[in-house]
Amino acid sequence: MNDEEFEGLELPDDLVFDHYDAVKRAASIVGDLRKALREEGFTREETFELVRTYWTTEMELVP
């Protein structure tokens, strides 16, 4: 796609991605995940690593 084609591209008004909502949802899941892991007997360190892995994946920050 060249610059002229890009400039002429029109997107529908209803095409919106709510990043805040996605982060809020992931944070809620992280809280539930952390609680469940601790109740299952995982240590704080194990829980931290598992939650960190989930959060990284959810936020698409995996290299």
C-alpha cells in the first residue's frame, strides 16, 4: 500500500478497539488466577512466575 492509497483509506466509525477494557479484563483474570494458585498451595514465588507468564502473554509482550 502506497501513501496515496493509505491516505484514501476510510475506516468505519464503529471500528474501535478498547485497550483499557482489554487491560482491565486481563487484570481481573490475573487477580483471580493469583488467588486460585495460592489456594492450590503454590508458593508466592511460583505464583508470581505463573502470573507474570500469563500477563506477558495476555498483553502480547512475548518476544
